[in-house]
Amino acid sequence: MKVTLKHHTPLEVCAHAIRTCWQSFEKSDEGGEKDKALIDRVGNKYKHASTLEHLVYTFYIQGVSRALLQELARHRIASPSVKSTRYTLKELKNSEPFDEQDYERAKMFIVLTGNSMVDTASIEALNNLQKILQAGVSNDIAKFCLPESYKTELTWTINARSLQNFIELRSNKSALWEIQNLARKLYTTLPKEHQYLFETAIS
Ligand SMILES: Cc1cc2nc3c(=O)[nH]c(=O)nc-3n(C[C@H](O)[C@H](O)[C@H](O)COP(=O)(O)OP(=O)(O)OC[C@H]3O[C@@H](n4cnc5c(N)ncnc54)[C@H](O)[C@@H]3O)c2cc1C
């Protein structure tokens, strides 16, 4: 899994939004310590949490399973744009078949769990899918036998309020191990000066 931060809103934009409420722009230190304290006080402590929606992050998330994707998609207050298997199965169609234990090469297409029975079953599924594609079945039909471990990628945009909720729910040990890893990576990929807003959410 690889997570890259493509874009983020500077803290001073959120501080400006908060200061709009009582017109205290002159007290701003342009995203410095005074503004950071204000955002935490109003957004978190006073629970005027809609102000945190002015902070928006866009991540490029690569190498996650479709099992993770369906859980990520449950988070309605976020915008995903996902690599389409309808268009991209030709990468698999054109590669060599996989030996059952060739985890290294299979890693290009599937997320490995470390359980050899499960990972071998995923490789068998890849080989079956490849035979179906090479027999000329269209991607639209063939995709119905994709394993859940099949890798995908997405660009994901989310605001700070919703990201707090995501990190709190998904870094918890009751969440799926792969989405726990994602939640922690999202946190460490955030700009250092933004991480304080998520410290109480992460576990
Ligand atoms: C450990 C774990 C196990 C899970 N197991 C299952 C499972 O077995 N089956 C299953 O179906 N799901 C399961 N889920 C998914 C879970 O039910 C949520 O769909 C998912 O976590 C998204 O959370 P959310 O609704 O808070 O996020 P978002 O959809 O991003 O919503 C963010 C917040 O906006 C508000 N909101 C959004 N939409 C509404 C609305 N319609 N009405 C009122 N308020 C709204 C809520 O305050 C919500 O917390 C599981 C989640 C976790 C973390």
C-alpha cells in the first residue's frame, strides 16, 4: 500500500473561516500557533465541528484490495475516484500465468495476507480469470470472478471532520487489518502541522 498526499488546505483558511463568525481577522497569525489553537478549541472542544470541513485533503491511495475498497466506500462523506477494472483487466490478460507459490509476482495484482492457503487461492483465482480473459470474455463479464484481494487504487478527497471519524473508526483494532493500516498511513501522510487535529482519533 502506498499513500501520497496530493493536496491539502492550509490551516489559515480554516482559521479565517472561524474568524469570519466574529470578525477577528486581525488576531490571525496566518496558520501559526494562535490559529492552530483556535481551530482545535472551536472545531474540537466547542464542537463547532463544521468549521473543520474547510480543511480538505486529497490522497492518492495505491495497492489496496477490493475488500478494503468496499469498506472505504461506506464512508459517505468523502469522494473516491477508483481505477476501473472494466478498462484495466488487460494488464492481467497480457501477463504470464502465475506459479501457485509465486507470491512476489502475484503481488502486482493481489494483496497478500500472509496466510499461504488464502494467498494460493487468490493466485488460482488470478489464473482462472486470466484464462477467461484470454478466451475472449469481455471485461464487464469477467470482472465478476475477481478475488476480493485484487488490487486497486483511488484518488480520495475528504474533509478533516470526516477524516477524524474515519481514523477513529478504522484505526481501531476491531477494524479490518488492512484498513487499520490505511488509517494509520493516512495519519502519518498528513502535513505535520495538521496531525494534532487527529491525535485523539488515532489508536
Ligand atoms: C469495526 C467496524 C465494523 C463494521 N461492520 C459492518 C458490518 O458488518 N456491516 C455493515 O453494513 N457495515 C459495517 N461497518 C460500516 C459502518 O456501519 C459504517 O457504514 C462505516 O463505518 C461508515 O461510517 P460513518 O457512517 O460514520 O461514515 P460516513 O458515511 O462518512 O458518515 C460520517 C458521519 O456523517 C453522519 N451521517 C452520514 N450519513 C448520515 C445519515 N444518513 N443520517 C445521519 N447521519 C449521517 C454521521 O454522523 C456519520 O458518522 C463497520 C464499521 C466498522 C468500523
